[in-house]
Amino acid sequence: MSSNQKISVAEKTQYIQALRTHQTNTLVELRRIEKVFAVLGTPDCSEAMTSAWSYYVDSHSLLTELRGLTKNYPFSSDCLDEAKRRVFSDPASNRSWNLCWLVLSKIQNDQLIPYYARYQASLPAMWGGHTPSSEQITQLTNAFIAEWNWALSQMLRHWEHPPTR
């Protein structure tokens, strides 16, 4: 079904139920429904969509999908947690119903990846308990940055336009 087609009341009800029961909890599936609901623009759709995006982020599905894209250097949960904290403390966050997009945008706009890449690359656990040289830390930091930025761009490409009010 193309996203500019109207859907039946039964289909809308089915989508809302899938969102509320978290049967739909991947970025691709949520975006597909979001595009259909954007045409409708009714409050019951907005509430279900907002709730579904929040669940997607809070249930660690966003982190799981990011880590699925960063198999060599798993995405930092600390980076994601900091982005969520910043979204919740940002008064402009009410400009979107989409917590996932807000968090991903916050990571990009606040340039959180370089900081968390260096932080993670500096952890002794990353080096088997040995103290790494500054060159080693820089090399690992750059590897984290490259893979994490690629994953972030893959996630953000799902929105042609920001989901803002």
C-alpha cells in the first residue's frame, strides 16, 4: 500500500492495536505505519504512534537495531542514554511526537559520537586490562566514530523530512 492511500477504519484499528500491543517494534515497520498515519492525521493515530516510538526507544529496540548495524564496534548505550537525557531536558523536544527521531537527531546535532567513542576506546576493558597508548586509543576511537556515524546515517535516512509539528 502506498503511503498516500486512505486506509479503512478496520485497517486503522488494526494498526493502532499492533502499536499499542508492541507487535510492531522495528524502525522499518514503525516508519511504514507512521507514513500511512501521516495522511490521516487523526488524534488516535498520533497518540498510538507517539507511544509506539517511546516504547521502541525505552525497550532498547533502538539500541538493538543500532548494534545490529555496528557489529564490529557495538554502539554505545551510554551515548544513547545521554541523547535521551538531553532530549528530555530540551524544551524544543515537543516539536516532534517521534522519540526515536529526536534521540537520533540529538546524537547527530550535539555530536555525541566522538566523545563517547573516545570514552569507550579509553576503557581498560577494551584493552584486556592493559593500559593502551594514546595512539591505540585514537585508532580505536576513529574506528568507533566511523562505524557509529555510518549506523546513525542509516537510521536517519528513513526520514525524508523531519517528523515535526
